[in-house]
Amino acid sequence: MNNTPAITTNNLTKNFGNFTAVNGINFTAKRGEIFGFLGPNGSGKTTTIRMMLGLLAPSSGDVHALGMPVKGNQAKLQGRIGYMSQRFSLYNDLTVQQNLQFYGAAYGLNNTDLKSRIQDALVMAGLEGRENAKTKDLSGGWRQRLALSAAILHHPELIFLDEPTAGVDPISRRAFWNLLYELVSDGVTIFVTTHYMDEAEHCHNLAFIQRGEIIARGSPAEIKKNMMLGQVLELVTSDAIKTLKILRAANLAQEVELYGSLVHVVAPEIAPKKIKKMLEKEKIDVEEMAIIEASLEDVFIASMK
């Protein structure tokens, strides 16, 4: 495998008038890995992807993709890069087969190659038997599989996915990610933005972006180790909402958050007995209490403040 990075950004910056959307970011994505790019809405994720694709010119800094500068080499890179946008970009009134034929022709595939590539894509995505289905009639999960199939028809070395599973049910998300793992096992590099922490946990490396700046990077394990300055106490109580309000008002921790029916308390030093006594005084039953390993969601929430 080529040892040059799949992506390298060097002080990449984008200004829109007086607003800085991306502010001097630096990171490297290795070949043959899934690189996750996490951040809240408006943090600069899509702007960054558009600059990496050469669709948007940086205000300063630069991007290298597959060993060459993106600027001036868009035509050379076009056949080596795939892109799946945040919004579904296929044609709803065309069938699965017609969409794939259209995109294959747009990539310049000849009829012989296109036929075999479409068949391979249908098999990989599990779309066999749905070739004649109108795209508009597919569920969200199947539509995303079709969009991925269209993005990889030309066998790209590097694929950019902008929140590819937003709005897709958990089972379909898992199936979609299984397809991504198959691609990576074949040496493809994937750059993906996501809001789902379970997906982020399965990336090889990550970068967190907030207000246009990288605030953390590394493997999920490295980020949890370096960014989580404290322990996490997980509570199951008779009233999670009231527990949240009491613990926040007490200022005992740097972070108190709800995780469904659970409450997570993050502090450099946890005092379980003190917390239990405080809650019981307020007539709240503490059913379970344990110090747990920080999740990426814990780290993500803590670092975004």
C-alpha cells in the first residue's frame, strides 16, 4: 500500500466575508482507514469537505489528496475520488439501474466496464432484485446504499461521505457501515462526517471540529484518554430529571448530563457517597451507581463546551 497520506491539510482556512468558517486546521488521514470528522451543525464540516474536493477554494492554506495538491489537480483526482453528499443526490424518478447507468456514464465508464461495475455494486449493496424499483420508492436505508453504490462505481481510492446515515434507522445504519468496512478491507480510504457516537467509535481516527477549529484528534482511545479530564459516574435514579437539576445546582462536577434515563457525572474526583446522600435527602432513590469508562459521547459533550 502507498505510504503517502490519503489526505493532508495544511493551515486550511475559509473566510466568508468577516466570518471564518474554517480556521487554520491541520490533520492527516492515512490510506486504508476510516477517518471520522465530528462537530455540531455549523462547525465547518461540510465547508472542509468542499475544500478537500476542490469545489470551494480555500482563503489560505492547502489540501493534498492522494499525494498531490487538490488545487490545480481536480481533473486528475476526479477519477480517483468518490463523494456522497449530505443531501440525497440521485434521481428519484429513475430506477436503481437507471441511476447507476447515469452515474457510471458520467464517470466515463465504457459499456463493458459499466455493466460489470453495476452488477458488482448491486451485489455489494444488497440491491439485487431491486434494479427496476423507482428510487423514490426505496426506504431511507436502501436509498443510502444506492447513493454509496453510485459513488464507488469508478472504484475510487478515496471516498468522502457527508453525514451519510442522517435520518436512517439503526439497523440500516449498521448495514451501511458494514459496506464501509468491506471497502476499507479492499484498501479504500473513507472520510466521513457523522453525529452518531456509535459510528465514531468504529472509526480508526477522528478529529473534532468546533467553530472552525480542530479541538481534538487521534484514535477514539487516544481522544478519550487525552481529552477526558476526570472520571464518569453513571447513575440510575427514580427521577433522572430532578437528579440532573440537583447535581447541576450543587456544582459538584464539571459536567452533569442526561443519557436517556441515565445521568452521567464527570469530575476530576468523584464522591459517590456524597452524591448519594444528597439525592436521598431530596427523596430520590439511587438504584444504581458506578464509575464507568468514558464514552466518546462523554468526551464530545465535554469538549464542545
